[in-house]
Amino acid sequence: MTFWGELPQGPEMLLGEPLSVELLYDRDAPADQLTAVFPAEEPWEALSVVRVFHEGKLLFGGIVDEQNATLSESGLQVELVCRSWEALLLDNEAQPAVLRSPSLEALWEKYLKPLGLAGYTGEKGAQTGEMTVEKGMSCWEVLEGFCQDYLGVSPWVDSSGVLHCESLSESRVEAGPVLWAEFSLLPCKQLSTVWQQSYRGTYDTPFRGGTSLGIQRQRYVSMEDGRDPRALLRQGERESWLLSVECQGNSWPGPGALVTVETPRLGRFEDCPLRQARYIRDSRGERTRFVLERGKAVCG
């Protein structure tokens, strides 16, 4: 990996070989997190941006949250704590407004472009109705709500700072040799029935899960809630099956990647949706940890 830092005025500096690196992806957290520690001869100038390249590909880009210089018997070290570009959307509050016939283009001009993102993709046309931006909402909450309500997608920002309001392109990762694995069945996550409220106000429309374990666990969804009962059942099924593995080397995935891993004795697990990933580099070498959900095929 190659690490570059950018000063607020624009010049870049090569940061050198780090003593340790940790890169974290969590599907439920909009921004990835990077923590890296470097040896230093003297304190660095304040950095605003960090970019990480691997085999010529931009692996991570984002803002510096913390820059800590520590002096000890080992010498001077600089720690950088960073988040990916989504942090710009999370940290900025959106101006309250009522947007009539909202569009991605209008949101970009009013809220997103001033934050310094590199560009955006997605359907730009005006949508029917109006959208209320409440006081205290972050730019991320506004964007995510618009994308889910009007475009049917979840937004994400790539390593170069381009906002994507479109479906993720499918990618696949073959994980390296497994150092450690844990396979968990969690029936406590499964639902047997989700009852949906009808126009009469009563909860009389059942959606039933496919569990064969005799589980009795039900939920109720109101009309105002807007959640899809089928989606709740599918979520419970996904979360009831987890595979945690630590693999040798760098197998860092992209957003929404499907991971295939060969685990001794447990078998081969193919195209497993990624829930979490953590890349670690330290004195023990490189390794990548995955938390995976049920894939399309399980062999062995």
C-alpha cells in the first residue's frame, strides 16, 4: 500500500511506510474508517485528506479526523484517524426547507456540491410531490431519504469522492487462506410472522417466515411505519446465519461485494454478502477479517 496525505492548501506528501494500519467497513455505517501509525523524524504539518493506493488502485480516500503525534522510547510517531468521503455528508447539517418536485440535481446544488465532493451519478429528473428537510437533519439523512423514497437505492461515495445514487455494481472477492473461522446459527434473529396493518386499522394481514425450527416470534408493522413485512422476514433470515473468518493477506472488498471463502472442515462458502470487513497490518503481517451472511451456495 502507498499512503498520500494532502495539506489544506493542496500540496501532497508521501507518508512513508506505516507501522500499523487498520481499515474498517461496516454495511450499517455510511463511512469507512482508517487508522494508521507512521514513524516520523519531526511533527507533520496538519493534513486534511488521506488517500491509500494498492497495486495502482485507489483503495481509500477521505478526511482526517485526528492527527496525533506521540513521543516515546520508540521515537516519534504520527497517528492518523480518518473517515471516507461520506463523513462530509454526515458532519454537515442541512438547511431546513420544503422541496417541491425534489430532484437529485437540486439536492446536489443546494446541499452536496458545496461540501467538496468530486461529482455525482444517478437519475437527475424531478420527482412528484414534496420533501421536507427538518431542522437538525444531516446532509446524509436528506440524501439517503431521497434516494430510498424516490430512487429505490442507497447512496454511496467511491474512493475518488464521486457520489453514486444508483445500484451497486456486483463485485466478487476470493478471500485468502483462512487463519481462523467461526460459523454461527442465530435462530433468535428469525421471525415467524409479521402482521401488517390494513386500511381498516387492524393488524390482520400476516406474512409468514420460512423457518422450520418451530420458532414463534412475531412483529407488527403499522401503515405509518412504511416497512415491508417481507423485507423484515428476509432480514431475519440473513442475520440468523453468520460466518466470521480471518484470512491471510489483503483481500479488501468494494462496497456490496460478494465474498467466497474456503474454510478447512467447515467447507466452501460462495458469494456470501459482506456485512463487515477489517483489514489489519502490523508486526504480524497482513490479514483481513470478514463477517459474512448466507451466500447463494454452501459446499462441503
